Amino acid sequence: MFDTMTMTKAVAGVCGALLVFLLGNWVATELYAMGGGGHGGGHGEEGELTQAYSIDTGAAGESAGGEEATVDVAALLAAGDAAAGEKVFGKCKACHKMDGTNGTGPHLDGVVNRAKASVEGFSYSEALKAMAADAWTPENLFAFLESPKGYAPGTKMAFAGLPKPEDRANLIAYLAAH
């Protein structure tokens, strides 16, 4: 009953299955490891967790720190272009909708001057719930869009922000029109 051919087939089947599992593990590690590459196990140089992905804002290498001190926010908001803001909103579409339904993030139609953390059925972070008495004025949105985690430490929003003041003003003009 157990001849050499049967034993060879059984060993080959076990080895093949093991190879498939090892290959699957390697692929999963490369795809889902935080920090990129799968080699660091999701840790940065100092052992802290790093973000698995980031949304490109088109501002690699720019420094917004010195630029912000000379920006007239009111004038920039007044000059905001809703058509250009619609293009900037393309970066937001992955998580936010403009049709009154929530996605990964809350819907953004009517967000300008709406109370913070006020969308029904959306689970906000404690950081934004603590700001619920305040409204999303254009100035507040301008500051939040520069660096969500800097404006509301502890926010669930993983977006890095929009470093260009013109992009923020245009996006706010687009949001105000909807």
C-alpha cells in the first residue's frame, strides 16, 4: 500500500504546502508591515511606531514653518478659488464625502461654520469631542488643515496636512460653496 511513489508524493505535498505558507507569510509581511519594507517590524530608528502609509500632499521637502509667519490668513481666505479647491479636495476623497454620508471620516458638506464633532453617527476622537463647543470657522479649518495632529493632538485623522497656504484657502473656498 505504501510504495516509494506514494511516499514521494506525500513528502512533496507537505513540502509544497510549507513553501506556499512561507511565501504567503513573506508577501503579507511586505504588504502590511508598518514603516515600509517589512524589515523594521513597524518601528522607526528609536523604536516608536511609524505610519504604514502617508498621503502625498505634493510638498516634499518644503518648510512651512517660516512661511506661516508672513501669511495674511484673512486675505488668503478672501482670495480662495473654489475651482482650485475642488482639485485639492481630491486628496480628501479617500476618506471624506460631500453627499451627506460618512466614509472613513465624517462628511464635509456644510462643514464651514458647523460645530466641531457634530456629525450624527460618526465616532470622533476624544481630541475633537473636547472641541465640540467650537465651530469650524474658516480660520480654524485653515489651522487644522495645515497639521491635523498639531491642531488636535490625538485626532484619528492620519492625513499629514496641507503645507501650502494657498491650497488650504482654496479648499476652504470649495468647502464653503458646498
